[in-house]
Amino acid sequence: MFKASNNEGEYEALIAVVELCYKAGENSVRAFSDSQLVVSKLNGDYEVKDDTMAPYVCRVREATGLLKYFSIIAYTTVRK
């Protein structure tokens, strides 16, 4: 077990999924995330200022650059 923030986990999961999709032959991915911060940084709405998160954003952009189409959308889940 290692320590990681929830945002680091979001980025790691996204990178893994995009790479798996690419290796499976997909060229188009639409991702959904419950992290408004991660989505906003990847969509360019927020500047990446944190030195810890900048490498993750670069890794996501490298992975998604292999695809013809990539989008990420924020959503919230309400459970009753």
C-alpha cells in the first residue's frame, strides 16, 4: 500500500484506462469523472500550478494524444 491523494488516483486510473483502450484498438474515448478539479485541469479551464499534479496532466495528455478523439466530462452522482 502507498500513499496517494484522491486526485493522483483519478489520474492514474485515467491513464491506465486510456492506455488499455488504445491497446485494444480504440481510437475514441469519452471519460467521465467525479473530480471537477481533474476535469477542469485536463480541459484547460484551470491552470496546473501544483508541481505534484503537473506530471500527471502531462502523462494523461501523452496517453490521450495517441487517440483520434478524447473528451472528459465531470459528473456528480446522487444516491438516495
